[in-house]
Amino acid sequence: MKPDKNIKRSSSIFLEPNATNTNILKMQLYKSIIKLNDDNLIEEGITELQNLIKNNDNQASLRTYIQILSPTKNLSKKDDFSTVSAKKIKVLLLGYITSIYKSNLLDPLDQPNSLLNTILRFIEILEDYLEVNLINILQL
């Protein structure tokens, strides 16, 4: 994943935080995530995700990113990051989100805000990725 340093804010994808816009952001994110599972659309999906994250860098959006990237506890729900390359991009997105938010990486779920708790949530996402890959290595 190559972060584009020249990403510009576009009024068509910048959303003020509220419940309706959070749902719109989720739909846009899922639409882009689906592209990560198709080799022909992967670059387009990465660019769209980078733009969405860059242009929606508020705390409500951070909560949405954490929800979407977190491993699903529901066994009946399909993983949106189904291919190996999509799972790798998921990990790279964590780094991209961190580079955008920096010290403002504060999940609004925590009261009072806690950078440590947000980092622990990111580690949980990484552990899910590492566990899947460790299982694949052990099966070889």
C-alpha cells in the first residue's frame, strides 16, 4: 500500500460527524473494502480508503474505522477482508490511520479518552491478522 501524500480534501467525501453520516461513511468504506478482494480493483480500493480516512479524520470516524477493522466475533458474518492481500492492506490501514490521527488517536468509546486503550484495540486487530497467518504457516 502506497500512501498518497497528495490526497486532497473533496467535499463529496468529507462528512460532518452525526449518525446519518456515520452510516454513509460505513457504506463508502465497505464499498471500497470489497474492491480489496479483487486484484483488478485493489489500487482503486486503496485510494478510496485513503481518501475517506484523510477527509474524515474526526473522532466519530475513528470509531467507525475501529469497528470495521476489528475482527468479527460473529462466526456467521463473513470477513470483509477475505483475501490474503486484503488482510495485509487491513494492517497497513492501521498504520495509515495512525499517521493521520497521531496523538489524537482517541477512541470516543473511552471516557475519559485513552490513547492506550485505542492502541490496545489496534493490537487486537493486528493479533487477528497474525493468528490467521500463523495458522496458514503451520498448515504448510
